[in-house]
Amino acid sequence: MKIKVGDRVYDGTEQPIMVILTAQDKDNIARMPDWATKYAQYPDCWLEKEIEEWMDASTEEHYGGEW
């Protein structure tokens, strides 16, 4: 599992990570289509374009270098 916080990506195989889910998060994730691999939360003020750009931005950059 990897998580992205801001512009940094963290890999659970390299350091422990935890995601704390609300009941609504769990319901949303359970309803995701099989092809979906990303779930995000973002500020209400973000525009759809900003959300899409952030979610599409490279997730291969790592805080400690290349994967």
C-alpha cells in the first residue's frame, strides 16, 4: 500500500503507514468499482480540475528518492 500526503508518497513496505477510515470512508471504498485504485479526501474549496490534477500527478516520487 502506498499513500500520498500533499506531494509526498509513502510506501508501507519501507515504513509503517496507517489510514484511519470513517464509517463513510469504508462504505465509499466498499462501493468502488474493481478498476479503481485510488481514494482521496481533499479540501472542499478545491475545484474538480485541481483534484484530478493532484490525483493524476506522479505517485512514483518518494520522500527518500526513487522507488
